[in-house]
Amino acid sequence: MDIKAEVVHDAPMEPTPIKRPAPSVSLQRASAALASLFVGDALAMPVHWYYNTADIERAFPGGIKDLEAAPEFHPSSIMSLHSTRRGGRSGQDQGQPGSPEIIGSVILKDRRHLWGQANRHYHHGMQAGDNTLNAHCARVLMRSIIENDGRYSRDHFLQSYIEFMTADPPRHRDTYAESYHRGFFANLVAGKPPHKCGARTHDTPSMGGLVTIGPLAISELLQGTALTTVQATCREHLFLTHPDETLGRICDGYVALVAGLLLRDADEAPDRHLLEAARTTMGLDLAQMAERARTDREIVGGRYSTACYISDSWPSLLFLAFKYRTDLKAALLANTNLGGENAHRGAVLGGIVGLSCGMTVDDWFARLVDHQAIQAEMAALLSPFCTTGP
């Protein structure tokens, strides 16, 4: 079965603005944000979707302090309940009679057998410094932009995504694919055009949808593209896999936050941009929330669930980003040890705090399993904006 469906050509684009060299400080922030996306994801990976923080303590006494491999046993894994034919849970599986299993036959080749086992870790067999599938998809996006002469193309990305996800053997080491991946490929196999394959399930408005948005927004903003155009491009990209209006509005606010942090003056603090993002997207007084909270757990896991749903994960992320805006390492450790949807939350948080402080955790970044490849991709993505003159 050939599922490499022909993609529809992009609609005519507006004229590309004249490129202008980005200030070196913006490039430093961009580099820090991209590196920190992968660091935040890898740090949280071994305790991803641990919903009881006591389970993190049992597996890693004192909590996660460094990059670690995924444990063999996952105390709160429900991977065995997830549909292998489409998005959602197996009990909600409404696949057509005779429809193929997506897991094992279309994506995640030779990994289907790992889904039917109780307490199987979502990232079974992954080593310290490994990245999850969604972080790999951020790399797919980056490579697509690089290969397309430095510009984003919906159709180029879709073809790259399809080729990456259906590779045999897989080009990544993950065991789990979120609902949106399964739904996309179920629709693709059913004959829908790639740009119409985004599936709607109970968890479509989730943090995982924002993982690829940061690199896209950074690339477009460094091109000198107007914010409203960048927001529209990012929303269109989001809806390829996460067609949800609520998530789309959060995405608009997230892109505005990326723009403010990336392009602010060299000596400007990140505070007002974080406060504005909380106010405009959620109506939150972030400064008051941070001042009143005695512990992170009061907010993340208390006031808001640690699950993936954007209504909880976005304000949780903003709280952590504001509290730890000048200390990336503390931000990522706090996020990891709070559990829940901490890997994708950590990827987006890493990008935001990386933009805020202009730094990554060099030791962790250097020890990512795919460090050299990621570093080369970052350099290729950002090189058009580097200048060699005075």
C-alpha cells in the first residue's frame, strides 16, 4: 500500500520581505531556544506522563537531576489502552472493518508488540539524552525549511513528515506516537489529501501541538516577516495535525510571545512579554500568581492539571517560565519533576526560557544522543541570518 499521497501545491505566497541581518543578540537567543527545546524534552523523557510525583521519587530518589534513560517499568502507563488504528483510546476505536493497524504497519514499524503490555514505558528502550518523537518532528520541520532554501512550505513539510514517520526501519528510537500522529495516518491511508489529514480527538487541544511551532516562528521572524503573517503561517501549520480553534488562539499568543522575547532590545528584561502573554491568552495575572504560590506544585498539579490539555498545560508553562525566566536549568528540573505532560511542556518551556535568558544548559545539550546532528541543523537554519561584517 502506497501512502505517499500527492500533496497539493502551496497557494501563492505574499512577496517575501527583504532579508535583513538579525542582531547578534537575537541569533544568540534563537540558538539558545532551539537547543533548549531538545534539552527540555530529553530531560523529562524518563518520567514523561508520571502523574504521581511519588513515583518519580521512587524511580529516581531525590528526583531527576540529570539526563537519564527510560526505566523499564512505567507506573501510570496506559499505552495498552490506546488505539493502534487511529487517534484516541482503543475503546473509542471506530475504524472501518478491515482498516489497517497504523502502529506497526504504517508508522512505528516493528514496535506494535510493545503497545499491548501493561506498564510499558511510553519511551521504552530510550537512553539518557534521547529525544521523543515530537521533538524529532521539530527537527523534521527544521530540515524541511533548510532543504526548501530557508523558507517554510506546507507541502514540503508534509512530504517530509510522511517520509519520516513511515520509514522502515524508523529513523527515531521512540515507541509511542501521540493520538494526532495515529489520526493523521489513519486519514491518509483512508485517502484524504495530506493537508486535510489532521484528526480531531479528545486531546487535540494539547501541548504536543506547540512543539514544532517555536522553530517555525523563530525562522519566520528572523526573515523579517510581519508578526501577523507569522501567526497565520504557524496556525496553518498547527492545523495540519491539530485542527482546533482553542489551540489556534493559544498558538497566536505563543507566537507573539516568541516574537517579543526574540526581538526585544538587548538590555530589556523578558518580564513584560511573559506577563502580556498570560494576560492576553488566559486572562491571568502571572506576577500575582507567582508571588502567592508557595510551591510549584500549588500551581502545576494543584490549580492546574499536569495533563496535556492546553487549558491546564499552557498556564502551568507560563507560570514556570516566569518564575524561572533567568535560570533555565532550574526551570527544566522543576518542570521535569512535576511530572505529567512534562516532555512536551519541557520542550516549549525550554524554548521560551532559552529566549528569555539567551542560554542553554551546555552540558546537557552536549550529551544529547543526537547532539551533533541537532547542532548542524540549528547552524544550517540560522546561518542565513549570520553576518561576517562589522
